[in-house]
Amino acid sequence: MMRKLHQLTGIVPLGAFFFVHMFTNSKSMSGDKVFNDAVADIHHIPYLLFVEIFGIFLPLLFHSVYGIIISAEARPNALNYGYGRNWFYVFQRVTGVFLFFFLIFHILNFRFGAIPGLNTTAIAGNADLAFGIVAAEFQITWVFVLYVLGVTATAWHLAYGFFLFAVDWGILIGERAQKMALYACVGLAFFLSAVGINAMVAFNKKCGLLPSVLCEEAEKKGVVEPNGSRRF
Ligand code: HEM
């Protein structure tokens, strides 16, 4: 029962949150105004504090603590067999433990502005400063590298989590189906990592790793105001 709840919380709400979060972050590709407006929209969600507590923080706490309990109980046998899926499973625990610490750092860093020596302005309540704060943090090499690790670890943890969930809940039964699903999950992990890293790069280079013309093209379609300026 607790185990099922653990798997479920990993997918909804946490997995769903990650997709939405990467979508919002990717708005950095269109520059500071678009991104800050997206952050302001989030801040205007009704009952935001309750959504955060019951939709993010409590599920995260439960998922992390119970995940550590499971890790302590199960014995990995990757060293004995060297079988691919065992290594995946070991990696699932390693990324899980890393993410626990990364997320504490990340939430204190951006939401609260409370990591000494780094950003000291909370983004909560300061949506208009969000882009500038994140851009300045990502100019610090070790911070950038840490976030690349955070994004890729989350992408792998979630993608393989989907696979484990589908096998455990009896959705993926045949060996061939499991194999194909595993490939699909590896593909998803690469895709989510690429999207997350591109969003990060875009805080200091418009459109990120993509040619900037792709983002400019979209902006040309912005609404032209009566005075001739463009609204996006
Ligand atoms: C591309 C790199 C990332 C960027 C630019 C980024 C940006 C942000 C920002 C600006 C906030 C503060 C929002 C606010 O206070 O209004 C935030 C909060 C948060 N981020 Fe990220 N993030 C990134 C990666 C991640 C990853 C990999 C995870 C893992 C799931 C994650 C999980 C969270 C959580 C749980 C919060 C707290 C949400 C809340 O306070 O309601 N972030 N992020």
C-alpha cells in the first residue's frame, strides 16, 4: 500500500509538476518579459500556498523519505549479475538521493533566496526579477554544472520511474513490451534532459542551443499595438 503510494506520488503530482516546470522554464527562450510573466501567472494561482504544500512539498517529502527506506531495505545485485536493469535500479537510487539534496538547495536558492554567498532575493513575490536572478546564478560555473546534473538526474529518475511503475502495476507484462518500453523511457530521459538544459542556456543566450531565428520567428507573430509596438 505504502509502496503503491510511493510510486503514485512520483508520477502524480511530482512527475506532472516536472513537465509543467520544464515548460515554464523553456519560456526563457523568448526572453525576460515572457519568462517573468509566466512566473507571475504561477504566483497568481488561487490558493497557491495550499497547492505548493499539498501538491509539491508534502508529496516530495513522502516520496523522498519512503524512497530512502526502500533503498535501505532492498539489496542491489548489480555487482553479481551485471544485468542492465539492475544497474538502472542502482542508478534510480543514486539519482534519488542526489535529488533530495539538490532540491533542498534549489528551493532555498530560488524560491527563498536563502543560500549564503549566492542569490539573496526570493523569487516568490518578485516575479519581475525572476529572469535576472536565474541568469546571474547560471553565470557561475559550478552552479550551472550542478543544475545540469539536477535536470539530467530528474529526467532519468522520472523516465525510469515510469517504466518501474508500468511493470509493477501490471501494465507492461511481456518481455518484448518491457524491452520496447525501456527504450522509450531512455528516449524520454534524453528528451527531457535536452529540454531542461536548453532552457538553462537560454537564460544567457536567446533561444538557448537552438538558432535564435527559431525564437524570433515566433515573436514576429506578436500582437502589434495601435502605437506600433509589439505585444507578445
Ligand atoms: C532548468 C533548470 C531549472 C530552473 C531554471 C528552475 C527554476 C525555478 C524557479 C525560478 C523556481 C522558483 C519559483 C518561485 O518561487 O516562484 C523553482 C522552484 C522549484 N523547482 Fe525548479 N528550476 C530548474 C530545475 C528544477 C528541477 C530539475 C527540479 C526537479 C523536480 C525542480 C523543482 C522545483 C521545485 C520543487 C520548486 C519549488 C516549487 C514551489 O515553490 O512551488 N526545478 N525552480
